[in-house]
Amino acid sequence: MTAVIEVSCINCDMCVPECPNQAIFMGAQHYQVDAELCTECEGFYDNPTCIAVCPIDCIEIV
């Protein structure tokens, strides 16, 4: 499973510095998550920090 950022992302930049794997990058319209790099913060945090810091709740685990 991996985190997915929905198209409702407002590009607020809150999630980018929180990702310990540098899996979040700017796509054509909004931030996206590289599924190859995303570990859902396993080994770093108890829960995915990108989800915790997102002010509009547009990130989910799929």
C-alpha cells in the first residue's frame, strides 16, 4: 500500500518536508507520491506523517 494525494491538493507544501523517504514530488497539477519510495513512514513514525499534517485531508492510503 502507499499514500495517494488526491486532485483536491492545494500544494501547501506541508507534507513534503515531513516525508522521511522523499517520496512526495510536484506533479503536473499537484503533489504526488512515488509508490516505489513510500513506506507509509514505517520505521520512522507510528503513522504516515503526510496524512497527519495535511490541512485539507487530501491524502489517503490505498
